[in-house]
Amino acid sequence: MLRHLGVVAALSMMVASCAAAPERTRHDLGAFWIDAPASWSLTSGGMDSAAGHFTGERLRLDYDFGLYSDPLRLPQGATDVGERSVTVDGLPGRQVRYTLQRGAAEPMHYLGVHVPAVRATSMGRLKLTVLAVSADVEQIRQAEAVMATIRFKPVTPP
């Protein structure tokens, strides 16, 4: 009897955790895919790169794939700084997180990932930068989970 209760409890937790995860939509952003919550809106554009942003509740997530993507240098006044090496779809990258306080406004939390060499071209290396910003730490956690879904498209020969 106790064994059956343990199984029921474990299944209940699994169902509850699945119900809490937002429904995601796969987005084709040119050179890569990313799975973002279905409730986020996407605006894309860019002059010399594939760039755009997602907007969610109290969150903005910018992306830039190109030759001149931001290497995520820390801005002046950044606090609660954290940097670490990460792997994005098998490629080495760097994750940064920090907080900025601007005047009396609530502090804004940032989380970014930079992959400095996604692929080589005759003009140089193509890079990816993704940067999330929100006053809500929980939204930053959700953005981190979204960043973990990045998958680069294979290069197709001409």
C-alpha cells in the first residue's frame, strides 16, 4: 500500500511540474531555432545581422546573430556580477548575469549568452548574442531555460 502511495505521489508531482511549464513554440530565426513561451511576441529585423527580440510579461529577450554581435562586456555600475563558461548546442560560449540600478527605478536583472564562433565566413566569424532583461528574477530564470533550447542549423553547402 505504501509503495502505491509513493508511485501516486511521484506521478502527481510529475503532472504538476508539467502543468507549470509554459507552452513553448519553436521559432526559426535564420541560423538557429529557439523555443520560447507561446505567450511571448517576436519582432525581428536587423541590417547586417539576424536580430530581433521577444517580449514577454515583464521581460525582453534580444538576439543578434552576425559578425558584430555584442560580446557582452559588463556595463559600468553592474552589481551581482556572475560569469561562467557554457556550451550552447555543442559550441563554447560565455554566460553573464548582472544587475543594474538606475536612479530610483527598481533594479533590472540581466542574463546573457555569447557564442563567439558559430561558423566561419569569408568576412569573419559569425557570433550569437542573446540578452534578457527584467525586473523580475523569475522571468530571468525562464529566459535562461529558453536560452538552453537554442539549436544551430547545419550549414548547407552551396
